[in-house]
Amino acid sequence: MAPAPQKPTTLLGPEIRDDAPPQYVEEKPLSPEDILQPATFILRGLEIYTYPPLPDAIPSYKLSRVIHAQGPATHAIDIARVESVTRVSPRTGDLVMSRRERELYDLQYWQGLLGGPFVAEAKPHGGNRTLGEMSIARAPRFHRGYRVIKVLKPEQRASLERRGGKVKQEWWWRVRHISDGGNGWEWGNASGDVIARQTAADAGEGGSAEHKLEVVEPLPRRTLDSLVSMWCLWMWHLHIDAAARESPKGWSDVKRIMQKPRDPSLPAQGGFL
């Protein structure tokens, strides 16, 4: 019986063929439970960088659409975490840095009609990379600001209802105007601790505002990814809300137009001639 052919080798190990798939070498697998230290993030178009961004830095997150370029007709924006990957080049054997995207959430938004409440939801792209499905809504009566609410799966809600009693609405964070009167928002947890501050600084004439999120507490990766995603969803709401205020088209405008006396010089509208 003939011996099995030996794979060609080099001084660096087995020979790498040009048509072989790239070999990925990660120093440590990224875990959703890794604790990440406080950091500041800045939005630059489709990408979110750790601030201040270095010249050749890769973004920490990436969006599928530019938030502040969307109108009310857009209802979905995807957000992904960007990971750096080191691979061995099949041609040269050198280490090459590249990046790959891990989808986190499908952000969804619908503007409120005629003064009704808006709908802001974040639906996870599967896996355990996030805290699960969430939504943003106004805080209950006697509470200020808004809350990021935990959305229960149908089977979870059914299980709780079978045990009897009212299903309590759980929430992850509250969102309020910065307490010192500044032009920004504070993100706090149920214990009352501020975990992040959101600001938007005017970049001057002809420039777009700089949107930042300063995370002031160490957070697990899963929690940080979810927080950054909800920050983007909240910025989207603020953008749509501000645009609607600049060009109001609510029920008050409809009533004002209907109550305005008709110009007698204009022909009658409707009816039969």
C-alpha cells in the first residue's frame, strides 16, 4: 500500500495555496459579557467612532442609513458592530488587518400622526449579542422623560400571564434632559445612576452638528451595544420631531385652514355646477 502523499511544507509551516480560504487569527474571541471601560462615541455619517478618532481608525459601529438625512418615509435602519480581524495573506504570508460587521438591531420608527405617540422599536438580529427587543416610549404619569422598555416575547408574556397578576412593564434606561440645563440628554438606569450623556454640538455655519455619546460607567459589551443602538434610535426620533416642528402639519393647522374665510374672488370648490 502506497503511503499517503505528504502536504508540502515551508519553514513557516504548511504551504498556503492561493485558492485557500483566508486564515483568521483572533487573539481573543469577543464575548458579549466582556466588560468595556467608559468611552465617548461620535457619529460621522454612517459610522460611529470612539472619540477622538485616530486617522486610520476603523469605526466601532456602522449604520445602513444616515440618520439625519432621513424623512418620515423611512422606517428602518440597521446597526452593526464592527470588529477588527487579523488574517494571514495567502499570497505573502503577512498578517493583514480587516474588519467584519456583526448585525445588532433593526431600528424601526414611525412618526406620530395628528399629535399621537411615535413608535420607536429595536428588533434584534438574533443571537445573544444584545439585550433583546426594546422600544422607547414616554415615561408613565408623574415621571419625567422617556424610558427604554424591555419588550417581552409572546411566549414570555403568556407564561407570566398564566401565573396570574398583571404583567409588569420592565425598562432598561430612562432618558431625560440633562439636569444642568444643557442641550443634551442623560441616560440612567433603574437605580438612578447616570450611565451616559448625549450631546449635540453645533459645528458652525454650513457644517452638521457633532453628535456624541459619553458612556461614564463600565458596561458589558452586550449592554454597550444595546445602549449605542438605542442612542441612534433616539437621535432618529429627535431628528424627525425637530423637522416636524419646523414644518408643522398637525390637526391645529388643519382647523386653522378650514376656519379661514374663503376668498370670494376664488371659484367655489366641490358640489355640482
